[in-house]
Amino acid sequence: MLNQLGKFITRNRWWVIGVWVVVSVVIALFAPKLSEVTSSDQTSFLPSKYESVQAQKIGEKAFPQSRDDTEILLVKRQDGGKLTPADHTAVQKLASDLQAAKLSKVEAIQTSSQSVSKDDTAQMVQIIVKGQAQGDQADVDFVKNIRNKVKPLVAGTDLKAGLTGNIAINADSNDQSNKALKIVTMATFALVIILPGVIFRSPIAALAPVLAVTLVYTLSQSLIALVAKTFDFKIDNSLSILYTVVLFGIGTDYILFLLFRYRERLRAGERGLDVVAFALSRAGEAILSAALVVAAAFGALGVSDFGIFKNLAPGLIVSVLTMLVAVLTLIPAVVAVIGPKIFWPSKNWQKQPSTTRTKKIGGFVARRPGLVASIALLILIALATGYPQLKTNYDFTGQMPQTTESAKAYNDVSKLFSAGAISPTEIFLTATNNSKLSQAQVTSTTRKIDAIKSVTSAGPAEFSKDGKTAQITVFLPGNPDATNTLDFVQNTFRPKAHAAAPAGTKVYVNSESAAFVDVRSAVSRDLSVILPAAAVIIFVILALLLRSALAPLYLLIAVALGYTATLGGTTYLYQNIIGDPGLIFFLPIMVYIFVVAVGTDYNILTMTRLREEVRSGLKPREASDLTIEHSSTTVASAGLILAGTFGSLSLAGLSFLAQMGFSIAFGIILSAFMIAPLLVPSVAALLGYKVWWPGHRPAVDKNRL
């Protein structure tokens, strides 16, 4: 089928290219922009079964004003000294002038003597904003508007001001994410141009595929936005950068699979359009299977509770499948148009080298498969010992660059007041029998909650208009997103707040910390569901592809070792050497999805070549030798490019993206330079024909073993 497709594509190559260009332009013109369907509010991705979401809904209904956000303008002296009486007067005037400016979305602006720090070095101006942070362009514009109004008001004075709060932090996060996207896109673009050019020693081999991938990238971005708009879901803007990395990285990988096979046939002396069709028929099977495995792994995210993962899945699937269609149609058409000149000016495509490094490695693996497998396993196991030490981190504010205005002001507020001043905790007391609450019930609950150690009351309780709900606001100690704060909310505060509810009432806790407690529960649940779901799907695809039960099993074991080794090595680096408090909470799932999916890609390329050689009549060890000689360069080159594209995330200036970039790049390096080219062939050589059980009977006499 792939051979027939290849012949059709090559004979109609110009039509194929034309159709791709027209379709891409038309869809790009009418589809929404990706920025229109992104959000940076992680807590908005939780399903309604979690308490924090239920509490938000109660607050929205009973206290519409509770949906208003409070931003904090922190005012200090430029010399860092104590505020003078004149300074306090100036701060009050600043608040009045801002109020008089009647800024859009601003409900009220207030400050008082209670807003002054204990050491009298700072004063807070509270800006009550209608609505919550969305992390979109409107938030960015709103924050810029306030900052632009504040600048002239403090100019020429001894004061300086910094804006922080959920909207300001999200706006700065959005700004940093956009900058990161530009940096990573440029770095990725450079890598996928430079590395293929170096590998094939040809500028054409570098530029032609990249131009094709750029066209596919434009189309896929439009398709992702269209899908998100059609099915009404938001994509986390800090992770939408993955679409760029996935498309260029995996796309370049698949193109390399095709080009290496094309060059191999040219070296064998074959010429003409049928060489492209043949290359597609052989490499296409591995590409098709690999893309389906990657798409299936991404599809497993669809069973997650946490909306970030679930909403990320459609875009990743669209990216992979769009790239798959392109590699099976557009890329062969481009190669057919250019022909052998795609490797110009290099002449390496004209003849097979007499000896290569991969030929020597293949011969050694064939002679000593047990030694090679043992060394590879020992390295992977040693790295995997770091996995049990992994700690998860939910502090997105701490992961952002600390040079932004919102981060500096947030840190000052945390030190001089409390991080809880930015993110107060709301407790909603509701009557379970649909009756009105009594003052005694509310007073009793308030007293018990105020008595919880380290909790500070923010004032008297407030009743809803119908009298059936009361809102009690308190401040909790510490950073709302820190692990110890989440543990305090989950293990101490929530249970005691629930126990404080009198008979006939129920307490719901709503805060940033409470939401992240639920996020933590959702992520833990997702890990326990996504990992086995993806493993089962990948096993089925591999079993159908290889027509074997044993081969997929040992491939999954190898990939699982790569996964634990990747996270173990990342834990050693970031927690034990760099000193980070932990790895960003979604990293284990991201590493699993990418390392398992991409690692399986390389294993598929290796195993399909092994099967091809065994079918041709070679003994298992001979097949392993020849497979390493011909496929390991492809795998290593593809792995180097993909690792480079993910590694470019470290240039984004965001700690969590650096962790993600390193860990995925590290896992891909393990897969491309150890597992696929060494461990998989050496184990196959040791198992012999048994690796294909119960299918693929050997084409030669077993006595030849």
C-alpha cells in the first residue's frame, strides 16, 4: 500500500505540493489564532468533583463580589528606608488619583494604616478588580494600563511602586511565555536547519524539509486553534510552546527516517522516482507506526482529570497526525522534485563507505550481546535510583523569572506582610437543609477556624443575601503554592475547617492553596491512569505491527527503564546539584508521554529493520549487526535533533521549561544512543528467533544458530 502511495505521490508531485500550499493558506486565513484559545489559570482546569471548584461555584452564586480579584500596588521608599508621614500622605494621594482615573475593570482602590508593614518600610494599595485572572491578552493590557498610570504619579518623588497579584503575575507569565515561544521557535528552527545540513553535508537537505515543515507548522497551528474553538476548551499558554517543539522535532525525525532510506538505495546504485517510492514503502511503515504510537500516547492524556493534560492532548494529536500526512505525501513529493540533488554538494550518496563506526559497533554487539546489554542495563538502573527521591513542586510563581515587577513585589509582600495577603482563603458555610444560617452557627464556626494554629482572621463573616451562606475570610501562613502550605491545607486546615461546621451545615474551602491541593490529587490520579493506559495502547500497536507478543513486552520494559532513568537523572541534577525544591508537578507525565512515545519511535525503527533482515534470511546476530550498521545512524541523528529541540526550552528563561527541556532531551538521548541502537539489538540477538514469538517464523534453518 505504501509503495503504491509512493508511486502516486512521485508521479503527481507538483499537484501534491500545490494542494498542500492552497489548503494551508485557506485554513490559516479563516481559522482563529492560537492565542485566542490559551489560558494561564491552572486552577481553572479542574473538574467539578473537587472541593475547590465546588467552593468557587458557591462563592459565585452567593457572593458575586467574591469573583472580584485584588491586585496589590506595593509602595516603598527608593532608598529602602522607613516611610515618613509625608510618604504615607503621598501613598494615600496615589490611591485617590488612581481611583479618580476610573480605570477599566477597577471597582475600587483603597489603602489605610492597616496596610502598612510592621517595620513601616512599605504600604499596600489594594486595587479591587472586576473578574478573575484569565492569563490572556486582556490581562496583559490591563496590567500595562495600571503601570502606565502609576509611573507619572510616583515620578519625581522618593517613592517607587510595584504591582503584583494574580492578574499581574499571570500577565507577566503570559509575557514571558510569549518571549519564550519566540526564543524556542528560533532555536528550534536553527537546529532543524543546521543539524540535518551537517549530517548530510548539504544545505538543500537542511532547507527543503524545513520549508515543508514550516508549511505544516502553520497549518497545524490553525487546525489546533480551530479544534479548540469548535469544542470550546482552553490550552495552557505556558505549554502551547510544546506544539512547536513537537512538530519541528518529530517532523524532522520522520523526514530523516525517509532521507536515510532514500540515500541507502541511491548508494546501492538505484535511480529514478521509484527509489523515492521504495524508500517511502520501507521507512513509511516505521513512520506510520511511530506516529500512531505517539498519537496514542498523547491520546492517553484524554483520560486525565486535570484539564491542562486533557486539553493539551487534541493539539498534540493534531500536530502529530498533520505531520504524519505531510511525511507520507508532501515530503516524498518534495524529494521527488529535487531528486539526488537534495544531498548536493556532498557526494557521499553515490557510494557505500567501506567501513563505518556503526559497522564496527554492530559487529561488537553481534559478538558480545550479553556484555552490551548488561552495561546498558547497569547504567539505566543506576540513574533510576534517583527516581524515588523525586519531589513535586507546584510553585509557578517561584518558577517564573524573579526579575519581573510582579515577582519582586510578590516577594516583598510575602516578607513584609504575608503571601496570604495576595491570596486570602475563603471558607463558605452553607446550610444543608436549605434553611437560613443562624448567627450562632456562623460565630461558632468562625471561632473554631480562627483558633487553628497560624491562621489569621481577615475580619467578620459576611452573609449572603438569602442568608443561607456565610463567607469567612482568613490568611494562611507561607507561600500559597509551597509544598508545606499545601500539606498544611490538606492535612490540617481543611479537616479542621470541615469539623468546625455545626450540625446541619457544611464547610467548603476556597483558595489558591486549596485549588492546588486538588490539582495535586488530580495529577496523582492521572499518573496512575495515564501511564498504564498509554502502555496498553502502545503494546497493542506494537503487537499488531510486529505480530509478536514478546517483542512489544521487552520493548516496553526497556522504555520503562528509560523513563525511570530519565526522571532519576533529572532529580539528581535539579534537586541534589542545583538545589531546586522539586520538579514541576506535571513533569513526570510529560516525560512519560514524550520519552515513552519518542523512545518507542526509535525502537520501532530498529525492530522493523531487524524483522526485515531476519525475513531476508539472516541469523539473529547477523540481523542485529546489519540493523545497527544501517539504522543506528538514523536513530542517533534523529535523537540528536529532537533532543536539541527540546533542549532549546532551557533558553526560555522559565525554570519549569528548563526542567522539562532537559529531562525530555536527556530521555531522548538515552533512547537514541543507548536503548534503541544498543540494548534492543543486543537483547534481540540474545533471544534469537524467540523474540518474534508467536509470529514471524525464521526464513532459515534454526540449526544455523
